[in-house]
Amino acid sequence: MKKKSTKSSIETDSFQREIIKNCFDTIADDMAITLMRTAYSGIVRDSLDFSTAICDPDGLTLAQGVCTPMHMGSFFDAMKALLNQYKRNVFPNDIFIFNDPYASAGQHLPDIYIAMPIYFKKDISGWAVTIAHHSDVGGIVAGSNAIGGEEIFQEGLRIPIIKFSEGGIPNKAVWDMISLNVRTPDEVLGDLQAQIASCKSGEEGMCELFERYGVKQILNYGRQIQDYAEQITRAEISEFPNGEYSFTDQIDGLGESPKTIIINTKVIIADNSITVDFDGTSQQVAAGINPSFPFTKAATYAALRSVMESDIPNCHGFTLPIEVKAKFGSLVNPKFPAPCGARGITGYRIIDCLFGALSQALPDRITADTAGGSTLPTISGYEDDKPFVFCETFMGTWGGTSKHDGQSGVPHMGANQSNVSIEMIESKYPIRINKYGFIKNTGGAGKYRGGLGLLREYEILSDSANLNVRSDKRKYPPHGLFGGKPGSKSYNIINPENNRRILPVLMTEVEKLNKGDIFRHEMSGGGGFGNPYERDEDLVLKDVLEEKIDIKNAKKEYGVVFKKNKNKKITVEKNLTKVLRKKLSSKIRRKKK
């Protein structure tokens, strides 16, 4: 599908254009705040797994809210599908709902779009659009993130592009159908109402702009902003070194006997444009990790946007210099009826793979490998005969960079989301969080160390519960760059202190748990950047004192030797460190030969 050009022939004042751009951004951010404050479920309200946007009458994104980058680049495809289907059959106070990856350019079934036309003086003058990850939309697994589903029909309620409200009158049949098909109707219907409130916030903000400046003027500035975004994106790309840069990344595989799944990318930089080609990527799989092509494009845009230093408007114009290619029927461009429920893991790996390729062209703008995105544990069951579904996007750690250590306790850049607080989990669900913190010695060694892995330990308080987990990075832990070492491996563990049992990283079958059982997730650590034996000795000492690494790890990975004085104060033994580092460096050189 060819992207629509945004070219405008009318000149406008650049200062005023910047003001209008910031107005658009503020409206989209206000939509996000409204959605967060009015949402019912933890996955939306606390994890912030949602996004917002305002679009022009043709569905071109003008601005996007502060939330999930892997959502954002897909608004254009969703709006194009809506406008192609309804054309002139859109009226004031209509509200549209949809989620299906195949019938409506959706992402996966839990991500439901709510879109509303913005009318001003009898004409469509824009659109307010939201997408939110819902706690459940039915299917064979609570939370609707089934990894083991073999086709999309098993994943939950498929919603084509339909009117959720027509002329201000809610379509009660659709509301009732959704309520009947989900495990948590109060949360799902509440979050849908929050999305509608968010769209109305966007409508109010845009109408204020139209009233003040006039529709024609605002839409003309919108076109100018699109042009400007394209121009400065091309200008920045033109400063990148031309060439072809390839990288291959892996997903560990599915279930108890995982087979490696390959993601391969080639980034072609040619003057002021970029082509990203996923040729060589594995074929689609009969499991729910296939991302729809709009999602693949959105992940690609997020990775490329993150390495650009210019203040580029967050709109559709940014995407115009970028072409994304993927074979139809491959993992990253699946054909019907491939399941997509847990496709987020592949989106993260798309970004990681692109970072690997871009590290060859832009080494100072890339981190070593991250923890692989969020782990998505879903714990469900019944308490007092009422169903509960707990799911969260558990983040996260980055790899080291050319300038500093990897960050710990932060989200993957593809999903600007948050870990749910212990208090919020324990107050709402029959779950106790026994442990939550960093794991020592998990960051990959390097001149700049990878961030530490995190752990979270969940104890079941209900009589029984079901566990489903989406994670990764055990067989293929986060890689280092330019001599940096890999981070630690990830683990899913049942009852770690008693009858310890290791679960797969991508569970294709639900794990049955009983009261008192404990699920522990140990997240991988980030990869290191640069030669570990070049790391500043004082930084190694600081890590030891802060208990991020121990003395044994410092000697083994960094070649730093410590001594204790009479007061048990730890200091670096300079001479022994110099000798050991020289010896370890010589050993590496011999291996390379």
C-alpha cells in the first residue's frame, strides 16, 4: 500500500506552525491523560498499555500521545481501512470500534480501537482515535494472549469496523455482545468508556482550535507540519552513512521443545530515504506471535525514530521516507488465519534486530541488546465465584551504550509502559508479591555494563489459578556490542524454594497453580558495550559497593582485583589489576587469531 503524500502548496508562518504543532501534541497528550484517569483495568490504568492520536479528515496522523510507540505508527493503516469501508457513511456523534488484524488493520484482538469523527460546523474536520489493550476479549486463554492458539479464531472476539454508537445512540447489541464474550466485562466496558471519553477530549481540544483559527487555517498548518516532518526526517537520514546493514536476531521458540525462530533484517540507507527489508525472516507460525504488518511497520518506525536527533513532529509525515518490506506469509507479515495474540514479543525483537543492524552505521546512537521487551504474565481464576484476570507488562532493562551503563528498571523503548505497583496488585487480586527487585551479576560486562535484570515473585492466594507467560531471552540472552558480553538468561520458575520447576519462555499450555504456589520471573540483564577490561576501575568498585556485582564477578568479568584494609574497607589493588587485565586481554587476542 502506497503512503499518501501530504504535500501542501500554501506557505505558512513557521513560528505559528510550531505553536499549532504543540497544540496538536497537547491535545493528544490530554487524550492520554483522560484515558489513564478514567480507565478501569490495571493493564490500561497502571501499565499504560494504550495510545492516543488526532488525525486530519483523511486519517493522516497529526499528533500522538505519550504512550506506546509500537501502537503509534499503525494509526494510519487503521484509519485508511475505516475510511475505505465507510466513505461518506460517517455522521456527527458516530463512534467506531474494531480490533481484527485482517478485517480492520488491527494489531491483535486485545488491542481495541475506538475512533470518532470530529465535526465542526457540519463538516468532518478531523478524527480522534485511541487504542487500548483490554484485560480480556475471550478466547482459549484468559487475557487473550494465547501463545498456543493455532488460528485467530481461538484468540477471542474478532470485531470488524462497526459503529459502536450511531448519531449519539449507543449500539446496545454490540455492547451486550462484548459483555457476554469476555471474562471481565466490568473492566472491558469501563475501559471502552474511558476510550470514548478520551476521544471526546480530543474533539473538544480540536474544536477550540477550529473556533480560534478557523478549520481551513488549522488543516493547512497540519499539512505544513506533515511536510516539515518529512523534510527534516530526510535531512537527518541524509547525514547517515549510505550502505546496506544486515542483522539476524532470534526468538527462543515455543513451548517445551522450542525451535529457534529467525528475524532477519537489511537496512538500506540511500541518500535521504531508508528501506527496511525483512527477507530471510522465518515463515509465520501456528502460534500467537505473528505481528500484523501494520504492527511490524509501527515497530520499524519506532526503532528508526529513536536514533534520530532532530525534533521531528510525531506525525504521519515522518514515515514517508521509510519503506518497509516483508514477504507475505512470513512471521512479520502473516496471512489469515495466523494467530496474533502474543505478537508483542516479535515487535520487540524487530526493534532489537534493527538496533543490531543500525549499530554498524550509527554505533554511538545504539544500545547493546535489551532484556527483550516486557514479560507478560497472566494469572487468572475465580474468587468468590467471580472471575479475575491479572496481567501486566513487566519491564525492563537496557544494554550499555558508548557513553554510559544500561538503564535498569525502565521500559523497552518500543513500549513506554510501567510496572504495576505491588500495592495495586495486592489490593485488587488474590496475589501476594513476595519479592521485587534487581538481580546481582546479571548485566553484561563491558566498558559500559548492561542494566541489571529484575525479578518478581507472585504467590497465589486463591484456591487455584491459571498461569500463562510470554517471555524470551533464555537460549539467546541479550547480546553485547563491540566486545561487550551478553547479559544473563531469563527464567520462569514455579516454587523456587521447594520442588523447583522451570517453565518455557513462551508457554503454549496453561500452567495450573494452587493456593500457596509461587511463580518467579527472572528477567535477563542487558548486554554490555565495549571491552570489559577498559571499564573504569572506580566504576567496577562502585558496582561492588552498591552490590550490583560481587568481588568474584569483578575479577572474572572485568579483571579487577580488590583488597580489604584493617577496617574492612574495599579498595582496588592497582598493580594486580593491571597484570590480570593484560593477561586476560592477551588471551582474547590469541582466541581471535
